Amino acid sequence: MLHQAKHAVLPQTDHDELARQEFAFTLKTHISTDVGPGTRDAAHVRVIPKFARDRGRQPQTRVELRDAMDDDPYHQMWGSLTRLAQEVMWDSVEESVARQLPELIGAARAPGKTGGSLKLNPSLAMPRYMSAVDIHAMPGGYAAEVTEDDLRAGAIFDRGTFINVCGTQGPLHDARGRTLCSYLRHNYPAFRPKRILDMGCSIGQATLAYPKHFPDAQVHAVDVAAPLLRYGHARAEALGRRIHFSQQNAETTDFPDDHFDLVVSHLLFHETSSPALEKIIRECHRVLRPGEKMIHLELGLPYKDMDLYEQVIHDWQTLNNAEPFWAKINSTDTAALARKVGFREATSGYLERSEHPEEDETTLGPKPNDTDAHPQGARVGCEVFYVMQGTK
Ligand SMILES: C[S@@+](CC[C@H](N)C(=O)[O-])C[C@H]1O[C@@H](n2cnc3c(N)ncnc32)[C@H](O)[C@@H]1O
């Protein structure tokens, strides 16, 4: 397994737990690199030719192709393996977190050293799009709490998401933040934000990049789920990054108007409902200073940039992996939404993942031709991101 950076609250593994996690990691890697690409052959060699023979025309929509693919044994095998691997992955992480939860909670109570902070709001109402579903089949979802100062969901998320993308986001799993920092540094070299807000920060994996690359900025990070924030705060302190975490709904935060020079999010949009998405973009507009920017990084890609086969593969997440809003974000023109709510300009495009923000020349461009369709696998969501940027 690739190396994950150790810190005070990362759940440790005994021999058997590590063996099971290694198995989940290897299975996921095998499915995304070896098994997944065969579904394209299934579509083009068997399913589409049969559809054309039976109906006298090509499939016109992703629903038509999806229905036809559902009967293909190889595609069924891929889907069944992919869902199984997801469950095996969470199980393998959950058992080691359960074993050491009291110690992890104890470690998280240790005072921080960086001057970062954690502000929780126990009376915050959980949006229904969060409480009604265990997103990406993570047991208990993001917000379940069964004990005092619970951070179980954060610990599961840290280890599980590392395994889920086969370690491709780096030892700290911060590649999404590094990529946006690289983009900002390369394209706006004079930009020196004083205040940065990360919305839907989860455990602050991507947030970690901002205090590193903009050390003079005050970095804030909000999420609705307390267990993620408790864990994220302890993790950031252990890693020496000063971040101010608070439990807030990104649709309506308590920050003043015109407060931030930069608002970012990473993988938030594909986990919110349509009404929430518009409210979140409006909130970005409210809290940004005039002339300043928001940038949102996603792994939900526009259907318009995909062939029908890729659309079917992305749809699989919506229908089978507890990602109910994924199809919605793939059909939403978020830049148009930003202009509608008042952003002076808004644009979108693709960014290659950056490993070294100080050196990489990260620019917004069209979708790379060789982008693989498998969202949990090879390129999309691991090496290529979809980004929407707006200026107030
Ligand atoms: C996929 S995770 C984000 C991961 C994180 N940004 C990263 O890249 O490391 C999506 C997060 O958005 C949060 N979220 C969803 N809707 C939200 C809202 N309205 N306000 C704040 N957080 C929200 C969820 O609790 C979850 O932690």
C-alpha cells in the first residue's frame, strides 16, 4: 500500500486489520486499472452493436445505453465487484477505528500548538440531503455521534478515502488543495489573500494546502458534521497547520459580508441538492470582497464532455454507490449559475493534479483526450479535476 502520512489521530492497524485494508486497497486498484476499462469493450464490442441490430439505430441517451448495459454480464460483474470493494473498504477501516476510538478521542483533546481553532454548534440543523443518506456508502454517514466528543466518522473518512482513491492524492490526501494553490500561484502570482474560506471541508484534507502556500492568510474551514470537524482540527494541529474550523452550513454562514479574498471548495458540489447548490454559490458571493474569487473543484464532470459510455459509468455512482446528487451536478452549468446569482464573470475547465505548487504551471484547459471514465479509478477525480471559478 502507498504511504499515508502518520499523525496523532490517524487510526493505527494491527496485523489483521492492515491485511484486510491492504486487500481492500489492492482490490480497488485492480478494479479501477484492470477490470474497469473492460466495460468500455463491453459497451462497444457487444452492447451497442446488439442495440443497433435490435433497434435499427444507435442508443441516443445514457438511459438507453445504461438499460442495455445492465444486461451485460461483464458490466454486471464490474458493478458488483465495485460495490463489494466499497463495502469491504469501509468495513476494514471501521473495525480498527472502533477498537481504538477512546484513545483517538483522548489524543484529539490534547491542546493544539498552531493557534488554530474549533467552534461547534450543536443546535445546527443537519440538511436533509446529508442526514437522509450515508454518502458513498460510508457506514453511519458523516454526522453520526454515539459518544462524547465523537470523531469516529472523521477517523473512518481519513483512512477510508486514502484507500478509496488508492493513495493517489498523496500521503496527506491534500492534492485537491495543492492543485488549486498551484493554479492560483501560477495564474495570479501577485495574489496574496488575507482571508480564505474552504466550504464543505470535511476533515480538512484539501484545506491543509492553504496555510502552507498562503502562510500570511487566515484560513477558515466549515462543514456541517461535528465528528469530521473534531477530527480535522486535531489532525491539522498535529500536522502543524493553523486552520479555524467551524460547524456551519455553507448555505448560510455567520461570516460578515465582503469578508474573504478567496472562497474554495473541493468535492462539495456533487454532495449537495440543487436548491442547496444555488444557495451555497449565493453565499460565496455574499462573503467575498468585490473583485475577489471563488474556485470550486469537483470530480462530478459535465455530461456534455462525455460520450454515452462515460455517462453510464458516472451514473453508476448515482444509482449504486449512494451518491444521489452526482448526476445532478454532471448536468448543471455551475458557471451559468454563478453568473445568475451575481458573479461578474464565471468560467469552468479542467486542471491536472499538481504535485508541486511552487513549480507546476497549472492552467485551466479542456478535458484531456485520454481521460479515463472511471470516477473512483484512474484519471478522473485522481489526476484531473473539473473546476468552476467566479469573480465577484
Ligand atoms: C466529499 S466531502 C469534501 C471533502 C473535502 N472538501 C476534501 O476535499 O478533502 C463533502 C463534505 O461536504 C460537507 N457538506 C455537504 N453539504 C454541506 C453544507 N451545506 N455545508 C457545509 N458542509 C457541507 C459534508 O459534510 C462533507 O464533509
